[in-house]
Amino acid sequence: MTGGRALLSAVLALSLLAIDASAADIAARITARQLPGFAVSDPSRVRFGRLDYVGGFEVRADRREVGGLSGLVIGDGGRRFLSLSDDGLMVKAQIERDARGRPVGLSSAVVRRLRTSKGVLSRDKAQSDTESLDVYVGDGGRSFGVVSFEGRPTVMVGPMDADGFVGPMTAIDLPKETRLLQANRGLESVAALPAGNGLGGRFIILAEEAERGAKTDNQPGWVVGGKSPYSFRVRRTDGYDLTDAKVGPDGRLYVLERSFSFLTGIRCRIRVFSLSDIRPGAVIDGETLLEASMSEEIDNMEGLAVWRTAGGETRISLISDDNRAFLQRTLYLEFRLGSP
């Protein structure tokens, strides 16, 4: 019995060490390769559709955890960077800028695993397939983070900790129709709706592709978080899938889209929609702000942030998911919303 107790104690100790290790923050050293231009053949070109290229860089880190980035939030007027990987890791850093305000790299990077009310998020991919991240201010003035999960359609909300990470999260109720989403083409986007119009505390969630058995290619979306959730659809055009969404400071819904084929390679597109068009049963369509291909500095663009500078400019930031693959890159790109 004594030997059995000793063995059990050793196993419990190792388990606690494993839990502590999985919960511990990880410091990462990041270097950046700047992208002086967005167009590969013409780095001096600035205007692309409705957007002006501000700057960008390729992220290179000494930790493998800084990869697979699928969600993005930019705060503090463009200085604070918070990203989410596709396996439940948050990456927090400071955006370094040159004298002209162009982004040139990341510093003070820290990685932390998401937590739920039951503890550190499981490393099991089926339970940690996180795709999108947003931060919003609640009715009481406190900030919250909201995260969407793809494999098992889930949306979780947690308070923002004082250190800038999302705290322990709990799941919110979703319509039963979300169970029909394809396992690897499911909830890719969550966008917090702004307070002040009766929608505060509610969220728009969007699927990457149409659900199983759908009679349309248009992607489904829902407004959730309130007493009466409802569904709508986004008109799918030119083979694009939805990868992220945010409500901008101008009160419009910005959506990032991605397309891939062996003939055309990778493409990405940003469209903007009016929130007033989102009604039960509606099929919404929007204005294209940007469309880019392999002629531009893009990769597997999955994360979107829309924010405002201290000077009042609307900026759009993108992050790419490198799938932690040798031939892909983690890119941070930043644009200014220009006049028509």
C-alpha cells in the first residue's frame, strides 16, 4: 500500500506540473521582416481599391506557439496587439512604429492559453479550435473578450484581465441550426455589436461556408447573445469564403474573405456591409474595399481588426495564418480607409 500511495502521489505531482506548465505564460522573441510595399512588382504603389497601404511585416518568432494566428484585435490607438491562434493560444505584444507611424515589428510578446470557468483550455484540437476574437465594452463599462470555436460551434465570453488577456470564459447559447455547420468550414467569425443601439452585448457570428444540406452557397450568419437570436445570409460571390469580421468605428460590418485554387492561388477580399441590412432572413451584400492576389504581399489571411487612430483615421489590420507550415508566412498588414 505504501508503494501504491507513493506512486499515486508521484503521478498527481506530475499531473499538477503539467497543468502548471500548460497554464504558464510564454515569453517570445519576435523579429520582423518589413514589407515596404504591398504590390510585389511596384512597392511604391499605395492605393488598392478603397484602401491605402500603410505598412506591414512578416512575423518571425523563436517560439512555435506564435503561429496559426486566426483572430486579431488592435487597441490603444494602434499600439496594442492581441491575436488568437487556431488552437487556443493568445499572443499579446506591442506594435513598434517608425517616425512616420508605420508598423515595423512587435515587441514584449507573451503567449497564454485561453481559460474557461473550469480551467485552462484543453489542448485537444476538437475542444480548442479557436478562430476569431473580438473585444467589447459591456454596459457597466468593463471590457470583455469573445471567442468563436469552429470544430464544435461554440462562442465563449470572458472579462478582459488587467494585463490585457482574456480571462476565464463561459459559453453562450447558440441556435440549434449551428450544429449543421461543416466541421472544418464552420464558425470563422465573431463580431461584437456596439452598445447604444439596443444591440450591445450581442454578437454577429458567420460561417466560412454554407451548412450541410443547404440549398444555397450563401454563408449563414446569426445575431446571438440576446433573447431572440435570428439568422441571415451573406451573398457568396467569386468563390470566396468568410474568415473574419468586425464592426468598425463607423458602425459598419467589415468582412475578410479568402479564396484558394491551384489555378489562381490565394486571394483575399474585404467587403463592408450596413448593419441596418441585417434582418431576420435577409441576404446581405456589400461594397468591396480591397481585393488582392499573389501579385500582392498576402498569404492565408484569416484575422481582421478595424480601429481608429488618435488622429481619427480608420485603419484596417490583417493577420495571416501560416498553419505552422514551412512554406507559409505570418504577415501583419495595415491599411488606411481612404475616400472613394
